[in-house]
Amino acid sequence: RIGDVGKEMFFVKHGKLLVLGEDDQIVATLDDGSYFGEISILNISGSGNRRTASVMSVGYSDLFCLSKYDLLEVLKEYPEAKSMLEEKARTTLKKDGALDESTTMMAPNSDRRRNDQEIEKMELNIEDLEKRLTRFLGEYNRSQMKLKQRIFQLETKYKTATQSLDT
């Protein structure tokens, strides 16, 4: 959905999808072999990491999903592909009037790349921390449940013991 933080991109194996803009207006149609979602995970300077459009399937569609982490790992090995994706993303953003070119012009390419790499590292670290926090919360909840069960057992034993003493 438009405005969501992008964590993956998608490839259309089979089907037809509509790309919807701000007012749910159809801005493009995607079909077999198309891809989308790359703009929000490439961290193009001046665009942020938010989804720039919503995509809706027309009938049944079969998609492949590529996580941000996996895409960035692949693009390390294929810098030409990264340049091509970034250029296509910039062109799309410019066409939609969504690219803040003053931001892209301010920083030299090497500074921008370094900043982008740092942002990518931070986002991956945040994702890792979110996963760890989820795991820790699960462990905490399981511990709480075990503790409650143990307290219940002790209370039951205590009540039984006090009742047998009273009789």
C-alpha cells in the first residue's frame, strides 16, 4: 500500500496488476515479467523508503517476492543491475514528481552512496532487532505462563494442606 515502508519487491510471474496512485487512479498496468516495489527498498535519495503507489491484482496473479536484504545482497554482486534499477526508479519518481532533486544534487555521489549504505545497514539492524524482540516477547510470555501455572499448583497444594490441617 502507498505510504508503507518497503521491505520487499515483487516480480509478476503470471497475471495482471494495476498500479494505483494517490487518489486510487490507475497510473500503470503490470503483467508477466514486470516488477514493482524496488523504489522503496533502493533508498533513492530524495524519495525515502516508503511505497510510492499501491498495487492491486486483476483476478489471479502469481508473484515472486524478494526481500530487501536478499536484493541488496544480490546487487552487491551486480553493480550494473543496481545502477539500472536506480536509474529506472529515478525516472519513475521524476515522471511522478516525487523525486526531491535538491536532495540528490546536494551530496556528491560517494557521500550519497555512503549515506545510503549506512541507512541500509541501520534498516537491516532494525529488522534484526524487531525479530529478536518478537522472539524475546514470545519467550517472556511462555515464562509468564509457566510461572502462573506453577503458582496455581502451589496455591492448590497450599489449600489442600490447610484444609487437611483444619479437619
